[in-house]
Amino acid sequence: MLAATLRGMIAHKLRLVLTTASIALGVAFLAGTLVLTDTMGLAFEQLFGKVSAGTDAVVRTQAAYTASEGTSTSRPPIAASVLGDVAKVDGVRAVEGSVSGYALLTDNEGRAVVADGGAPTVGYNMPADVALRGDVDLLSGEAPNGPAEVAIDATSAEENGIALGSTIKVLFQGPPEEFTVVGTVGFGGEKDLGGTTSAYFNTETAQRVLGSPGLFDTIGVGAEDGVSQAELADRLAAVVPADAEAVTGAAVSQENSDAISEDLKFVRVLFLVFAGIALFVGSFIIWNTFTMIVTQRSREIALLRAVGATRRQVLRSLLLEALLLGAAASAVGIGLGLLVAKGLQLLMDVVGISLPSTSLQLEPRTIIVSMLVGTLVTVIAAIVPARRATKVLPVEALRESTPGAERPSKRRAIIGLAILVAGVAGMLANLYGDAPLSVFGIGLLAMMIGVIVALPLAVRPLSSLIGAPITLRGMPGELATQNAMRNPRRTSSTAAALMIGLTLVVSMSVFASSMRASFGDVLSDRLSADLYLTGPSTQSPGFSPSVIDAVAAVPGVDKVSASGFGMARFDDRDAPFTAVDPATAEEMMKLHTSEGSVRDLGENGIMVARSAATSHGWQLGDTVTAAFAASGEHQLRIVGIYDKGWIREDYIISLAQRTAFAGPQLLLMGLVDVAPGAELATVQAAVANALADHPDALVLDHAGYEKQGIGFLDTMLTFVTVMLLLAVLIALLGIVNTLALSVFERTRELGLLRAVGMTRGQVRAMVRWESVVIALIGAVSGAALGIVIGLALSRAMQVFGINTLTVPAAQLALYVALAAVAGVLAAVGPARSAANVDVLRAVVTD
Amino acid sequence: MTLTTGIPRVTTAVAARTVGVSKLYGMGDAAVTALDDVSVDMLEGQFTAVMGPSGSGKSTLLHMLAGLDRPTSGDVYVGPTEITTLKDTALTLLRRDRIGFIFQSFNLLPTMTAAENIVLPMRIAGRRPDAAWVDSIVETVGLKDRLSHRPAELSGGQQQRVAAARALASRPQIVFADEPTGALDSKSGTELLTFLRTAVTELGQTVVMVTHEPTAASYADRVIFLADGHIVNEMHAATADEILDHMKFLGS
Ligand SMILES: Nc1ncnc2c1ncn2[C@@H]1O[C@H](COP(=O)(O)OP(=O)(O)OP(=O)(O)O)[C@@H](O)[C@H]1O
Ligand SMILES: [Mg+2]
């Protein structure tokens, strides 16, 4: 039986290649995703490992709380006086405090040195003890020593032509200062730390410009030979102050790497979702292929059955075929996966999401998972058609038959419609009732499944509709339309693959366009600014407060309203807050304060959003407990309740409070009001001029700010679309596959058509139009479904500020047109083989 | 019994002819000579039957004349046109516009109704069928009440009559039929043959038909006998018994 199976597979090479390709592509995506996230994880770990390599123990204050997301846990600083106590402990070889913070380098012309993709710009103190530096080593020059010396990462130096000995300005949260570049730094062979820019100062200077004199972030300890990390930490624990702790260097590394995994989890899940989609789409093709294989072989199978093969044997043979195919294709897919990982890396670079990287990591886990998933999906997709095959009665199969029209089953249609209706009901219950978001999600999924199940029902009407203009192109068009609808189940599962891809792409673009429109609306409705101050890139952490003073002094500027952002724990729940300037916020940000006033924030006030107040049952005058990592708990009195508009956070405090609670921080943006009578363009130019000394900030007009604000959205959208296009590509392979098999099935028919006078060109046109009809069924239904889902999704995200629903009609029309073109391309091969069918094949009876 | 010498009547125009046509299949030792230097004229307005033992080259001859296949050597004319040198498209158009076919089976497109199948060649050409003419043919083959049926809903005999109607609907110069009654019972066969005979007698159609059955051949004006790729004889206006006798004579 195995030999027969193998021979059968090899006999249909094209089918084999196409089916293998569709499985392999799905698996490639899965494997690529795993490879890429493993690689990124390792790269991050290497980076952090490099920095903490030489440290055996760390003394630090206990965190007020551990922030739920990743690396952002911040602690109060530790007093420098602890250093002396630690140094006395037995087994300690070296002790040094460490300080790090925001430091933006500028080049010799004073322009900001911005890292790719907005990676952080960080300053550190350079430990005097070489071992405590870890893998940070000087590549040229020497370590910073004096108060006006800096060593910078080699990449920043090379790419910006900053020579040793030259003087550059470095911007901090406090006032900027000038430094002489005395050295360049590398990190265990790399010229930068995962794309970030680094500035190293001597410890005293670092404390002054990055932190506060007399305080350190943490204290690093090196052990004498023969003292283990655990021993050292134990001994240190005895001497550190009550609010501090001593942990091993290994523990700190582990914390870092855990935090990284946590950060990467989102990326990993995102990629796995795409891989799942690709495999799901691929399984339609496998399903289709096996269905057609079985139809074509029904005679052969019936013959086998007639001569005594049991149902089991036939089933086993077909499943064996699926197993072999699945395993082989999965192996190919894993190979392709390495390419996919490389491609994704490139793609992320291109769209501006820059992540550290190392050589590609192919873990055994990746191989096992990919092989299992690919093979299983194939076998499962083959089970139903294979079971159907074994039910073929010998008489049925031996009857002279050409595949004719087939009606979609009523039962299937009813089931599909029922699932669809239930799904829509679930979505509506969330949107207009008070069902939770999870009901919306399940409803959405149900809706898609319902459409897929019921799609055969729509094939006829859709084909007639789409075929109407094609039919005008004469006989080939008419036959194409008929061929597309003669087997609704096959057409629908071929089109469904494309439909899924398009649904996702379209719903993303509808969602994005609604988001964009909402952003534009909120800018004009809820802000009253003439000019906007922002950081140099969308992902920059912000700019120094000194920028505000510089801009306020520009003639023609009436008011500047600064704002910042932060994380704290309010009533035991982590939440972001906005920090504003109480004097100008109400007017410039149109807070829509319904009770109280932002001017009353004072030292211990807080504003809460109406929605948060309602859900917590808060009233004006109530107290909210807010915990800040740097300063612990504060009791804040509610002085105002506002409606969310431009400000999406639940809490507002003043900038002065933020400095008091969380230490000096950067500003995120400034809104500039131009004095009446002053000309906007002139003032903008004057502000830009004033910012020449402040390369960490930009001035933008309304259009410019709108563009920057949605820039990141566009980046994400491009990324997601490119990923989903892979699913579309697989779907197109499915069309090629279906057409190729249909052409093979219809050999006699094609011969007949050629005999009675259809030219090769007409035959090609016929196959091409059929392909276009199938592609358009998928594209049109996908676009329709995508619009519905995109709008529903936007509506569901209303709480996040999406208030305007729009449909990007031109873009959608383009997608549909592209699908039609893709249909034409998919038909090239099958059309050629159809045109080359031997005319006599129709005449000769077997 | 009217044994003639096979000299064509000079008064009648030639609808199709082969001149020294040979067809070889395969190469070297395995080569089969399906037709060996065959020259034959098919006269306009005549019903010609081609007979001969299985494997004698009947179908091959028909395929050559109908432009479905190309000879290894020799020339084939349809009307005045020499077709062996025609390019594929020109040959296809010639089949579409000037030739009608009835095959033994699988004559019809399963997705189309009888009516649609009948006008298929004209629709392929993008021409409007002559409605009166098509009606008269449909009337003659007796398919009026079956026009909206698909092939799967028609009997074998009805299917062959639809095929015959299609072959004649475009007013071809010549109609070729390869064992059109092969899969039919005698009643259906008789209906089809009567129809072809009527087409020749009343409409002046030219028909060339391959058949095994003396009864079928007796509907023809002329019967050509093939054996081993050669034309061995021909008869005119023969009865079924005469043909059967001649076949026995050839067989012995
Ligand atoms: N495609 C082909 N390849 C090889 N040999 C062929 C091919 N077609 C026909 N032949 C051979 O050519 C010869 C003539 O075949 P043809 O089909 O013309 O016979 P026929 O008279 O129509 O027979 P039948 O009455 O059985 O239909 C036979 O020996 C046949 O085996
Ligand atoms: Mg034959």
C-alpha cells in the first residue's frame, strides 16, 4: 500500500508541489516566528548579561512595588553612605555605586544623535573598577575622568563623525552641559548596546547630571576570589539599611531576562497569531486538494474496494499520504522559516521597529513544534475528504461521469447562518449592551466561521454578480462564470482562504482609518494649540523642561502648556497618569471639567476621569491613595472630575507634583498658543530658531503634528499588512491549485471545446476569468466582512478614544482590484495547460 | 450489387479530400501505420459512410479530414483550403466555422442546456445564431420540449440528437460523425440516422460517418471500405444486406 501511495503522489507532480508549498508556507511562518523571537530574546539577554557580567552582588532599595510591565520597575535611590558599610564586609573586593539616566548626545553641529527607531538614549557612570564594568570596554581613548569628560558608544561616534577630543553638548533632564569626548565604548564586541546611544561619565559627574549628588541607583559589589555570589549577598544583607536589600548578580540578570521575556511576549503572541492565520488558510488548500484527489480517484478507490480492499485500508492509504506530505512539507517549511525570520527582521528594520539581533537561533523546540503542527494540520485537513472517499460505492464510481453541477447542502447553510447570527448577536451585545469584551471577541470569531461555513450558499449569487460584466466578453467569460459556480463547495473553500486574508487586511485598515480620523478630530476639538512641541522622534521619551522656558521667551508666543506622562499605582492598581500645567491646562486641553478645577491641584490634589470616578464611586473631595516607585504612598484629594478627550488617562496631577513624587522627568509635549496678531509662520520660525540649542525638541504645526501622531500607527499598519499578505499569498497558491486540478478534471470538456472551435486564446481567457471570479468572490466577501469587523472593532474601542468611524473606500477598492489582478496571475499556469489540452482527448473514449 | 471503380463524379464539387495522406504513430519498430497513402474525395451533398475492421484507420482518416490531427505526409483539403499547413488558430477557426462534429459520446458540455449546446460554436465565434434555421433543425431532430434540459437529464439518444443539431446549426460545409450510433439502441440509432439522411437529402448537407453497422451504412449514398490503412473498395447506394455480404467477402 505504501508503494502505491508514493507512486500516486509522484504521478501528480504539480499537485504535490502546490500542496507542499501551501503547507510549507504556513509552517515557515510558524518556524520563522519562533526563530525570530528566540533570537531577539537571546540578543536582549546577551546585552544585559554583558553589562552586569562582572557584578557579583547588588545592593539596592526595595521597590515600592513591582511594575506589572517589564523592565520599568523603578526604585528609590540608595544613599552613597551605604558604600562605606558595604566596603567593610568581609570578602568584598570592590564596591561602586551606579547611576544611569536620560542623556541625549548631540553631534559637533549640535544636532541630536537619535538612535534608529527611537531606541533609548542613556547616560551611565563608568565604574573605576574594570571588573565591575562587565563587558563594557574602551575601544579607543580613555575612561572619563574629569567633570567635563565623556566616553560615548562607538556607533554614535562613527556615524556622526564625533572625533576624540572634540567637544559636544549633552542634554539631560536638567540643564545641558558641554563635554570633551575622551573615549569610545564597545560592549563585548558590539559597537552599541542594542541600538541605544550611550554616554559614560565619571561617577561624580554622573550623579550630578543623571541623578542627584549623594545618591546612587544601585550599588554594585565585586567579590574576592573564593567567595560565592550567594555568600556575598548573605553577608551584605546583614549590613544594608532596613529599606534596602542585597541580591546576587545572577538574580539581577535573571530579573532582567524575565522582564525581557515579558516584554517580548506581546511580539511573540502577535507573530504566533499571524502564523496561526497562515496555517489556517493553508489548511483550506489542503482540504481542497484532498477533496479533489478523492473525487478524481473515486474510480480507482471503488475499483480497489470492488476487488476487496477494506474501507480501513483505503482510509489508511489516504491518511498515510497526508502524513508523508505533511511531514515533508513541514521540513521544507522549517528551512523556509529561517528565511522568513531574516525577512521579518528586515521588514521590522524597514518600517522602523529596531530590535537587537544576533545570529538566528534554531532551537530543537522550534523544529519539533513546527513538524508536529504542520503534519497534524495536514492530516486533520485530510480526514474528512478521506472518510468521504471510503464511502464511495463501487457503482457510483464506475458510472461514466464528468463532474457536473453540485448543489450546496441546505443543512450546511442553515448551520452556517445560525453561527453567523449568534456571532453578530454576541458582538451587538457587547457594543450596545453590557456584555464583556470577551463576548465581542467570541462573537467576532463565530461570525467569521459562520460566513466560511455558509459561503457555498453565496457562491452562485456572487458568481452571477461578478460574472455579469465578464459574461459580456463572450463565450469564454460565460463558461468561466458557470465553471466557477458549478462546484460551490470547492469554489467557496478556495475563495474562503483569500477571504480570510482580506478580511483581516481590510478590518485593520478600516480600524486604522477610524483611529486616524478620531485622532484628527480630537486634535481639532479638544486641543486649542497653534503649535506643538514634541521630542525628535515619535518614540523618544520626551524633552527637557528647559525647552518650555526657551519657547515661552520667544516673541509672539502667548502661552506654552507643557504636559508629561508617568506610571503609578492608584488604589492598588497600576495606571498611567498625565501631568499638566494647572495654569493653562483647562484652556489649552479643553478638559471639560464637570466638577472642581484643575487649578486646585496644589500639592496633594488629583483629577480623575468621569468614567474612573463612576466605577470607583469617587466624589469630589474623596481621597485616592497613589503609590510612586520613587517616593512611596501619597494621599491625594480629588479636586476635579473631567471627561476624557485629548487626555486618555484616568488621572491628572500637576507637573510640579510629578517632580515631587517621581523625581525629575522629561516632558512629553508642549502646546503653544500664539499671541493674537502674531503671524503663525513667523512665530513657528522663531520657535524653531530658539530650539536650535535644544535638539531634543521639535516644533510642529497642526498638520505636522497630526502626521507625527499617526506615524507610528502607519508603521504598525504597514507591518501588519505585510504579515497578512503572506496569508493572501498562500490563498493565491490555493487558487492555482484548484484551477490546476479543475483543468485536469475537465480535460475532455476542454478537448471538446477546442474541437468545436474554441481557440487557445479563448481557452486561456476562460480559465483566467474563472480565476478572477474566484478571487473576486474571496475579495468582495472579505472586504465586506472586513468592513463590518473593522467598524465593530473601532466601535468596541470607543473607550480608547475612537469616536469617528470611517471606511477608506479608495484603499479597499485598490485591494479588491489587486485581488482580481492576482487572480489573473494565479491563472497563468493552469490556463496554459488548459490551452495545450490535446483536441483528440475529447474524441477518444476510454 | 453495384461494385464501382471509385471514380468520382466530375459534376459534383469536392467538400473535403485527402491526397496521399499517411499517418504513422510511434517510432522505429513500434511504429504503426494507421493510414497508408490514402487519397479520397468527399463530395458535396453526399452522405458517405466509412467502414472497416477495428484498427483499420477509420477514425484516423476522419480526424485528418476534420482538422483534428495532422497527417505524417500528404495533403488534406477542406473545400479549396489546404489545411495541413494552417496554424493552430486558423485550423481552429476553420473547424468552428466550416465543420460540424458528432462523436461517439461526450459531445456536450455538462454545464449547459441542450439549447446552449446547440449554438455553442456560433457563440464561441461571437455570432448570433440564425434562429429560424436553428428552430427548423430542432424541429427536425424532435427536441423541442427538451431544450432547457442539461445533458445529464437527457437519454443517450437525445444527447446524440442534440450533438447532431449542434453539428448542423452553424451550416458547416461538412459534418463528420464517428460511430454516432455506437452507444445507442436501434430505435434511437434509427432516429439519428434518419435525421442525418434528411439533412443530406433535403438540406443538401455533406456528411461523412464512420460506422461498424451495415444498417447504418445503408443510409449513406456511398460506402468506403478501409483495411490496414488502405481504401480497399467502395459501394454506392447499397442496402444493408449488400454491405454485410461485401464485409463477409472482405473478411474471407
Ligand atoms: N494515438 C495513437 N497512438 C498510437 N497508435 C494509435 C493512436 N491512435 C490510433 N492508433 C493506431 O492506429 C491504428 C488505426 O486506429 P483508428 O483509431 O483509426 O482505428 P479505427 O478504424 O477507428 O478502429 P475502431 O473501429 O476500433 O475505432 C490502430 O492500429 C491504432 O492502434
Ligand atoms: Mg475508431
